[in-house]
Amino acid sequence: QVQLVESGGGLVQAGGSLRLSCAASGNIFSSNVLGWYRQAPGKQRELVAAISSGGNPNYADSVKGRFTIARDNAKNTVWLQMNSLKPEDTAVYYCNYRDAFAYIYWGQGTQVPVSS
């Protein structure tokens, strides 16, 4: 089992910034991918950004140039720095862990409402 604890969500105005954090604990395999997904009301959950334990990031086109993902392998922590936020970024953001054994775990989600 892997536990993921998210923090950092909250109401922000359009154009503002927010930083999400996710701390992973438990049976963590050294080769893994930590990521952030989001789900807006009435929409499917979608990938926002992910980063491998080797440090390779990938981003959804909609957030490229505005969001930055980073991780600390020693602390099993991943961050998502979100700048220039838009109302369409409003969603529940979920931390995600997956590893080479195909184990997948989710955090409880954190709300990010962006007001216009």
C-alpha cells in the first residue's frame, strides 16, 4: 500500500499562483511516476503533469508554460507549481502514484477553485 497526502489547494483569483504538494509513504518502489490529475465538474479526470523518479516530466498541453512539476526522491514528495491560473483550471486535483509493477494509488484530492 502507498498513501498519498495532498496539501496546498484553495481559492485563488485568475492570474494567481498556487503550489500543491503531495507526500507519499508506504511500500514505494524506487522506479515510479508521481503525477497530478484533475477533474472538473461534469468532466473526466485528466492528466495535468507527471514526473518519473528519473526526473523526466510531461505536461498536458493546456498547462505547458504555466505549471511546473518537481519531486524530491529522498522525501517521496512531488509538487505542482501553478502560475497564471485560469478559471478553466478549476477542478479537484489528485495526486497519483504508479510503479513498474502496475500498482496505482490516488490521493484524496484537493479543491482548486479559480475565480474570474
